[in-house]
Amino acid sequence: MRSLLLAFATSLALALPAAAQDAAPPVPVATVQTGLAAVIAQNAGAIAKPSRQTIAPVIAALGQAGAGAPDFLQAWADKKLGARKSDGAIFRVTKSADGYALADPATGADLGTAAKAEIAEIKPNAGVRGLIASALIQFQLSDPDPKTRLAALTALARDGAAEHLAPLAASIETEADPAIKAQKERLLGLLTIRFGATPEARVAAIEGFGADLGLDFRAALNPILATSRKVFNEAPSGNVALTLTPGKPGFSEAEAYDLLVTEGLAPKRLSSADLRAALESHIENNAVGGVPVTELADPGKREAAYAALEAAGKVPAGATDAEVSAAVAQTRFADIYAEPDPTVTDAAKAALDAVSLKVSAMQGADLTLDALSLASIYFLAAIGLAITFGVMRVINMAHGEFITMGAYTGYVVQQFISDYTISILVALPLAFAVTFAAGVAMERLVIRHLARRPLETLLATFGISIALQQLFKNIFGTQARPLTAPEWLDGAWVLNDIVSISYIRIAIFALALTFLGLFLVVMKRTRLGLEVRAVTQNPSMAASMGINPDRINMLTFGLGSGIAGIAGVAIGLFAKVTSELGADYIVQSFMTVVVGGVGNIWGTLAGASLVGGLQKGIEALNPSNTLAAQTYMILFIIIFIQFRPRGIIALKGRAAGD
């Protein structure tokens, strides 16, 4: 008997695995319910059907559940979780050909597959995903990948909250990258200003920034000082920013009463038209509300009649002028800070005042840099004109087209040389050569035949200007052509959030100084410079000393034109290269030369500084209308010339009387 029972038990044991395989039981769930697995199991229903209003405690519990929590939260946010319909168990799911591949939600271990009908995908909405993202930040702040840590800081800066203060502070202690650590410390200060646990901590954070010019610091202070206008029956309460008196500047009686209407504390004001219409529609027996029609010419009687109609319920409630004044007089008004603690608002106001003072100084410095940059451009454009105008007394209206010619030369060079640095180095001397040759040709063919005939010279050069513009259009078309700066000229030198200047403008400033130095060397240290100065001072005496004025005029005109070509390459790096490029600078170039003083390089420099500074100053006062700024600048220069016709630095010697 015993042997029979043993054989039966043995056969039963051998048959059970096969029976289990044939039955295909449901996919098992993790049996060890500790840590993350336990939190998931306990909150499976909330995870499967999350709501932003109720899910926050569950997400917080998951975030503190230990190893595996970041991966589970990320899978939840990425909509890679599913719930088994039969028992509500949570899995990580991946779509497969015959359903879903399942994995343990806590460990990620493979748990087999399930049919599509057995699993309901969990798809949290945007609000829930936002809460999950906030919970993930505490893990991302200490992630080994610096890019992940920086991304977490960017997310915190955009949407930080009080619960992020502790994990952010904890991550600072273990941060090895100095740059990222500095960003974390700054962000911790900014979040403390907004969400610090105590007023003392928030004040200390504000004072820790001092007069920092960062936009993020000012953005953190501004909400603290935000105010709302409130109505009080007695003395204003709360953190009062300003007590308002109706009728005083900045707060009229009408604004005060409108506030009462908005708060639902008073009826709408009764307009004269509404009053008249209401009285006319309620005339009975030659009276309105008991007031005879003959007496309604009196404003007081009209208001009394309307009050009677209002009391009888015949017209809607409406406030007369007297009632408006009475209601306003009985009410108190004040601007109340949104921040309830006055110590915090006082600290924020003091910090913002200090920052505003520094911002004003930095804006002045930025304006000065802009003015110097513009002055260097005008100087570079006008220096060639100053040479020809100063030596030959020729008003060259085609000077702007030589600037355009230089810019197009740079464009053509870049079509053959792809390296932008080399192309610019080639374009500068080539632009000088091309425009020098064009200037010499123009002087030989036209200018020298019109000597001492300024009106004919002006008209001739103006005609040449129009012809050159049309020639440029025929060759290059009417579309703007790119003249690309090298990569090392991209970007800007940034001192802070306010003061910055592009590297291209810095390069033009350096180029202008370089040409100033070269011009001084040529004029003071070379024979050509000596001869040019001699012809400028007294052409007849220079000719008697063996100098050929005709040759000097030719070289001078070519030199001025060549410098204009180099200016064109520089200007084309930041301006659109079109056939009208030079026309945009010809007026400013003439103003620079005339205001500075004809025939004097230092005068040209002074004129460029005055014109550039004046234009930027006027634009700062009227930034929305640059055309008006140029108009005011021209009017100022006209007035200036009336008092100083020879310019800032007048020419001395015999030529001064010419």
C-alpha cells in the first residue's frame, strides 16, 4: 500500500509542470513588496488613472522610494507603463507584434508578454507629466552627465518651486564642475528669494546678490514688489506700498470710483445721456418722480427725480455725480504688495533701487560703446572724402559708390575663396587697388577738366554716382549679396546683461584706428605726405618748388577712393551689400567732414565722434523713430555750422582763407 501511494505521488509530481504549462497562468507580479515595488503596489490605482490635483503625494512618495525610482518616473512620463485589467497590476510595457512585452515596474526585469486586450496603457496628461518632471529634477541634479545636470538647472530656472530647494542645496555639495556649481549656487539664491522658508532667509538671499545686474535677479525681485489696488472702508491693512488719495496726480476720482464698481461695491456711474433718456421715458402728468418737468433744468432736481425713480424700481441703479463723490470720500484706497512680509519687500526695493542705478550707468556705457562704434564707421567712410575734399576742394558725390565698389569686391573674392578669414585678408588690399584705379580714372577723365568749377564738379560726380549704381544693378542684380565675416568675428563681447558690442564693430573700430595711424605716418613721414600738405596749403607755391600739383591731385583722389573701398569691405560685413549701400553713408560722410573741419584728419575724427554720438543719443531718446533722429541731427548740424562754419578744428595757414 505504501509503495502504491509513493508511486501515485511521484506520478502526480511529474504531471504538475506539464499541467501548469498547459494552463498558461497570468503573468506573475513581483512577490517582494519592499521599497519602490511596495509604493507602486499601494498606489497602483492612482498611477493608472492620475489627476494633477491628487497625484502629487504619490509622485513625492515614488521620488523617495530609493533605487529604480528615476527610471520608473521617466517611464511613466514617457507613457511606457500599463495596468493589467484583471487585477490592476502595474508593468513597464513595450509594444510587440502580438501584444505587449512586460517588465517589472521597479527593477525592469522581464516578465514575459501579454495580449493587447489584457493591458490598458497609462497616458498621463500634460499636468501630471509636469509634476513628474519636477520630481525627476532631484535625480538629474546629481546625474553623472553634465548635460543632464545643466538641463535640470534650465528646467528649474524656468519652473522652480519650494520643494526643489532641498535637493538643489544637497547637490551643490557633491558638484565637481566649478561652472555648474556656480550656476547651482546662483539658482539656489534666486529660488530662496521666491520660496525661502523664512523672511530672514529670503532677505539674506536678496542681500547676497548686492547690485547684481542679471536679468534673472531682477525677474526674481519684480514679483515681490508687484502691487494690486485695494479698497478699504477704514485704514488700509496689509503690506501697504502706497496710500492713494483720489483727485491727486496719478489717481483721479473717476479711477477711484471705477475701482469701487469693479469690486462690486457701487453701481455704475450714471452718464448724462442715460439720465436724460431715463427721465424722458418716465414723464407722467408733466412730472418725473414727483419733480415737475419745468424744474428739471436744475441738475440737482434731475438727480432727485432719478433717485425717486430708482427707489420705485423703475430704473436701474446708477450713481450721480454727487453720489460718486460721496462714495469716493467715504472709502480708502491703497496699493498693497502681493508679498505680505514688509521686511522682504523693503529688502527687494532697496536692492532694485541699487540695481536700477547701476543699470542706468551701464546703459550709459553701452550707449557710449554704440556711439564709438558708429563714429568709427563714419570715420572710416569719411576719411577718403576728407582727403579729396581737403586737398582738391572737390565735392565727390560718387564717394558712396566707391564704398559700394569695395563691398562688392569683397563679395566677389568670397565666391573664389571659401575660407572667410583669407578672403577678407585678400579683399582688403584688392578693394583698395580696384577703387584706387577707379578713382584715378575718374580724376583723369572728369575731375581735372573741371578744376575750380565746383558746381560742374558736383553735377558731374552726381551723374557718375547714378551711372555706377545702375552698373552695379546690371552686374549683381537688385538682391542683397552676402559678405560673410569669419567665425572669429561672430558673436559679441558681453560685459554683462546690458553692455555688449559685436566683434565686427570692434574690428571696424580697430581698422579705423589703424588707418588713422597709417594716414598720420604717410602725411608726416613720407615725401608724398609732404607734397600733399604743400599743395593743400598753397598750390602755386608748391608748383614753383618743383611739385606737380596735377600729379598730387591724381594720387590724392586715388588714395581717397582706395580708402573708401576698404571702408566698403568693413561696412559690408554687417550691412546689406546692395547698389544703394554707399548712398546710406554719403550724407553722414559729408557731415563728418564739414563739422570736423575741412582738410584736417583730426577734424574728421572729431566730426565722426560728434555725428555718431549725436545720432545715438537722439535715437536713445526716441528709439521708435530713427528717421526723426537723423532729421534732428541734421538740424543740429545746420545750427552748429552757423556758429562755427570752419568746423570743430579749423584749417590754419594760407589755405584757411580759400
